[in-house]
Amino acid sequence: MYLPFSDIHTHTPGRPGSILSVPDEKVGVVVADNLTKPDAEQQFYSIELHPWHLTADSIATFESVVNQYRDDPHFVAIGECGLDGLCATPIDLQLAAFRCALQHAHSLHKPVIIHCVKLWNELIKEVNLSNLSNLSNLSNPSNPYIVHGFRKGPQLAQRLLDAGFSISIGKHFNPDILPLIPPHRLYHETDED
């Protein structure tokens, strides 16, 4: 499934054709704001479970918010979520949160916007272990796994593509990866703008 958005990951509300990445505590604000706007101006959004901001209560709060808004047609993705080898959050908490996000994405048939820093092996392993999609056809699942803000080189890009991930690029990216990525697995974002 190719997402029909010109910007699959932004933190700036009001961009036409974008998916706004929203922390769980602010989803209600976005939903209420949508009620005041005409259809063409309503904001599509994803619900974050970002590894930088995890606390002991994060998973339960995320699950509650996802369940509360599960039927909102503007809630179109899970994330950004993922793994970060440079942040202070303990890896066990990051893994538990990422697994939770993958489970909800699968059960709701939503794409996953993935944040990953220096934990690429663990990322690939977790997605494979989750067994949440048809792993023999991960490159065309009903809920794609999209690595956002990809800046690395062709070798890692090819490894991710071979593992079934899609890739999103922003303002800063390595142009050498573009010939490798099939058009239906390449996304754009304004996270860095």
C-alpha cells in the first residue's frame, strides 16, 4: 500500500497532504481542531511513541489514546516510534514500546513511521520477530514499515529494502540511495524543515 500523502511525517500542523506526528497527550487537540475545519483542511495524523520521551507510563497511555481514536478516519499511522542507541531511555523500555506500537499498527492495519538511530540490527530483528505481517511479502504489506528521515548510505538502504522496509527522505539525505528505492517504497517528509 502506497500512502497517498505528499508528506508522511511532519511536526508542523496545517500542511496540506501531510501526516502530522502527534504525541499522545495532544491527539485530542488535533481531533477537536479538525471539527472546526472544512473537510479539505482537516489534519491527518499519526500517534507517536517516540523513544526519546518514554516513561514508565508511556505504553499504557499510548494504548489508551490509540484505542480511544482507533476509528477516527484522520488517524492514519502509528509513529514515530522505534529505537535510538543515542538517547537516555533504557533499551528494554524502548523495545517494549516499539513492540507495542507494532502490535497496534498490525491490529489496526496502519503503517508504521519508524525512528532508528544506530540500532539497525535490532530494528530488523524486532520487525521480523513481531511476525505481524506477511513476512514473505513485507515490501507490499497492508501496513508498511517506513524508516523516516533516512540519511545513511546505499549499503544500509539496500539492507532495509531487502528486509521489506520502505524509506522516507527529508531535506538531508544521501542521493546515492535514490536509484535503489522502488517508487512505491519511497516517501517524502518535512520533519527536518
